[in-house]
Amino acid sequence: MDDNRNFMTAIALTMAILLGYTYFYDAPRQRAIEEAHQEQLIAEAEQKGEELPDFSTSTNLSEGIPTQSPTDVMQIPVDRAEILESRTKITITSPHVHGSIALKGARIDDLTLADYQETLDEDSKDVALLNPEGTEGAYFVDFSWGIDGAKGPDKDSVWTTDNDVLEAGDDVTLKWDNGAGLLFSRTIALDKDYMFTVTQKVINTTDATVNVAQYGRVIRQGRPEGQALFILHEGPMWSLDEGIEEFTYADLEDMGKKEKNSAKATTGGWVGITDKYWLVALIPDQKKEFNAEIYRRGDEASEKFYTNYFHNWTALQSGASYEEKSRLFAGAKKVSLLDRYTEVEDVKMLNYAIDWGMFYFLTKPIFYLLEILYAFAGNFGVAILLLTAIVKLALFPIANKGYKSMNKMKVLQPKMQALKEKYGDDKTKMQQATMELYKKEKVNPVSGCLPMFLQFPVFFALYKVLYVTIDMRHAPFFGWIKDLSGPDTMLVSNLFGLIPWEPTGFLALGILPVIMGFTMWLQMQMNPSSGDPLQRKIMLFMPIVFTFMLSQFSVGLVIYWTFSNILGILQQWVLMRRGDPVPAQTKA
């Protein structure tokens, strides 16, 4: 008895420590980190001069390539709207994206996603994917040329344009003259979604041969907030001959300022940076060889992450021209869209930018099934309920057998207690007698656990789907549930908003996790109880643990687990009402 009391006391103290840590230490610490980060960005932000791709790793290069040393520039972040309003630009407008391209530098550095908002508030801003250099969280794409012994276009080059608006399904052409016999043009086209096609051309009007090499790069200042841990990858990645390879921001920091991840002579693939829901990927000509690089530069206050591709040097003779075509995907990681670009437009493994995990063979089919159910029901929450029913139906024979076994176990409880009293502390004889009883009565105690164990892969796959697919982002159910991918917002811990307090961590306990915990407890009451008092107490404690644990999960997952419990309770109730007792033929 004392051991049991000590055990329960230890559990209670553990929960108290977890809750106290979350509320009194972790939440204030996270707020302090965010505030310090904001102050550091304003007071200490430094930006290094940009580094050109390292063409020295290419396999067909001339001698004497000029090098560019980065220069330190102190700069306080400028308001995004202020920069955009002050520049001469080409306006990007389409049903899904809007933004601009500055004529100075001709970078693609202002892109907002029209279909996605930052929050669920009615006045929420659209998600800004790309931001100009000089703003907080600068994130932009740069296409250009490496020129051996001559000046090529850079961030200060001012281009001219044949049109000041780029619409979906159309293109614009920019031109720039280096004043020394090299004429550059850049045609940018946009499809109806998020794919840009960039055609770069250089004409040599000099009397000499000039070596040129075309490149593209994605540059990101700093790291995004709220990154996931091990659930999915966020950061630089590429798809090359070796398949998909991912690089975390921390990994690149550990490499140091001089090291680079480089790949040579690759045909087909892409390189870019992925976030949970968004992707910026450079896609060179899939039939030509290219080289790729991923690295980090700068210190903690001014770090930049680079993902580059570049082609080998090409000797451009006098009077000749050279042209390269590449693409840029900058938008939402919508499953159907990435599948189309991969399968129809032959962009190698672009759909692997969505991190399905090692159980993708289960995760993707569940997503596609949810898509079908959503097309039928018109609501992802209802689709989850239908998915739960389908899973239950598929597992019905096994679950039925398990529930029957549990009912038989319940009938055998008096005999089990009699065996315990008969053999006392002789565990060997007790175990032998128990196994003989199971065998004679044709009871398999393990089969009662099978329904739950078989649901865990589905549970994990659904968790992954809810977490990584943008289709679930801000997807509503009914009532107060406006986002199936986020936790329940109807909090019991502040009396549904009556108390002016915003709990965090384990204390942010929603009503649906509580209902889930109750259904779990109710289902456990219908199962045969263990003969061991300590085990009974542990099992009674399990619904509480799961309640607090699932309060931090996607509410769509809580809906699945709750509805699954309810269906299980109904199934067990029907079996119990129908009655399938085990005759007590064996005397203990």
C-alpha cells in the first residue's frame, strides 16, 4: 500500500513539475527570447556584402577568375512597405500571387501569397513569402551571370523593361547594357500558379571572346520563427543525382564560414529552401548539367543562408549570343500542384519538398483518401470523421475479436482472483495456472490490445498529414474550430475565456481533449480490470496523461481519436448487450 501511495505521489509531483515548468519558466523564457531577438535585430543588425557563387568548383573554367570580397555594411532593417513604395518596379499580379520586381537589381524579392493569410483574423495580412534586402527577414531570388574579365549585372544595375506589369500567363523582358559591349536581357514569365520561367541571354558585341556562366541563387537573411523540431524538415535542401538531401540551419552554422556543401555535374533536380508550408526552389534546365551549393555566411546577428546553382563557363565568341532558361517555384506546397510539376513538367522530385516522413507509403494514401472524402463532404473535419469510420470498418473483424476477448476476460475475473488467492506469492505456479485457464477457455489476452495497436500507424500518419500539408492549414470544422491543424482554442483552463488569462503549454487545455480523455476513460471502464491494484491505478491515470498530451496536438487529430473512442464504445456496448459470456466450467 505504501509503495502504491508513493508511486501515485510521484506521478502527481511529476505533473505538477511539468505544469509549473511550462507556465512559470518556459513560457516567460520564450517571450524573453523573442523580445531579445527583436531588440537585437533593431540595435545590432549587420549585413555582410553578398558572395557570388563559387565558380571555381566547376569543371570547365578559365584561368584568372576575379574574386569579390564581402564588405561589412551596418544597416538597420527598413520597413517593407517603405522600400516597396520608393522603388521603380514591375508589378506582379495574378490570382494567386502579387508583388513586384525592382528595376534596380532585377531581383524577385517581393512576393505575397493571395490565397493565404498570416492568421485567422479578418484583417490579417496575406503571407509575405519574399522580402527585399534591407527589410527584417530579407528573402529573395537573384538570377545573373558570372563574367570573366568584364562587368556583369549586379544588385545596383538598373534595367529597362518593355512592360511594367507581369500577369499570370504572360511575360516581361528586362534589358541592361554593361557599356563595354555586353548586352543582357532577362525574360520573366509566370504561369497561373507559382512557377516563374526565367530566360537569360547575353550578346557579345566586343571584338574578343568572353567567358560567361549563368547562375541563380536564393538568399535568406536569418532564420524563420517557430521552426518545427523533428516532425519535419525546414531549411535548405536539394534534389540531385543522390536524391533528396536536407540541411538544417544549425548544421550549416556548425560547418563554419568557409565550408560549403557542393555538388558537381548534376543533370535534373532543384535547390532551394523549404518552410513548413512554403517553398522557394531554383530549377535549372532539367536536361543540362549544373552545379549546386548550400552554405551560411555571417554571424548570429547578420547570418545569411545561400542556395545556389550555376553552370560551367561557356566561351562566348565575338558577335555570338548565349541563352539559358531556368525556373523558380515560389509559393505554397500544395500537394496536387507539386505532383503536377513533378510528373507532368518533369521537375525531378519536387513533390518531395513535402516531408511525408519515413512512412510516406501510408501517409500519402491517407492524405489522398482525405482529399476524396473532402470532395464528397466539403469539410475536412467531416472528412476526418468519415476516415475514422472507414478505419474502424476496416479493422472491425480484428476489433470484434479483441472486444470479445476482453469480455471473456471480464467474465474470468472471479476465477483469476481465486487463482491468486490459491497460489499467493508463488508467481511461477500462478503464471502456469493462468495460462492453462486461458487455454481451456480459449481466451487470448493480447488480442484485446490489437485494435489500439493497429490504429497507431493511422494515428501517426494522420498526425503527419495534419501537420505538413497546407490543405489542412486554417481548415475549419464547426463552431469554434476554425483551424484543424492547430490546437483546440476553447480552453477549459480559463473557463472558455471568462478568466482574463491566456494559458500556455500544458495549461492550454481545450474542451475537445477533455472530451477525448473522458471517452478514453469510459472505454477503459468497459474493459476487464487488472487484478493488480497498482496497474489499475496506472490505467486510470492514462486518460489524464493523454488529455494533457493531445491538448498540444492538432484539433483534427483529437477529433479522430475522440470519434474512434466513441465508435469503440458503441461496438463494445453492442457486444455486451448481445451477450457472449464464457461458461465458468473450470474450477480454480
